[in-house]
Amino acid sequence: MLGVGGSSADNPGGNAQKLARIVCATVMAAELSLMSALTTGDLVRSHLTHNRSLVHVVVVVVVMVVVVVVVVAAAAAAVIRIVADLINCCS
């Protein structure tokens, strides 16, 4: 679907780099959206409007932070694999 499955015949590590860029862009967009909603008060206001407690808002924020940490760790692992592949390829 994203065109990053398997290895790239032309560019070793190219698909991993493309996937890392897609993941990073997605996480950055989600974080920007969340920060905007927190800054303007829209997140809290909408949760209270729909009868969700402030505790629920805190839980949502904590879950988002955990997701970001996991995605960043996965992206870091992808970068480490790319660097290791490049070192192995060139040596």
C-alpha cells in the first residue's frame, strides 16, 4: 500500500528510509494536532461537552505520549538498522 514492502533492489535501505519518513511525518502531524487542541483548550472543552471527565483527558494525553515514545523508538531502531546495513554494505 505504501510501496515500502521488502528490500529495494536499486537502493539498499531505501524502503526503510521511506518508511521511517512516513512514520515520522505521521507522528509529527498527530503531535501538532494534539498540541494545538491542548493549547486552544479544544481538547478539554470537547471532552467535557461529551461528558468525559478530566481524568479521561489526562489518560488520552498519557496514551498519546506512550504511542509517541513507541513510534520514536521504532524509528530509532529503523535508523540503527539502516546505519548497520550501510556499514556492512561498504566494508
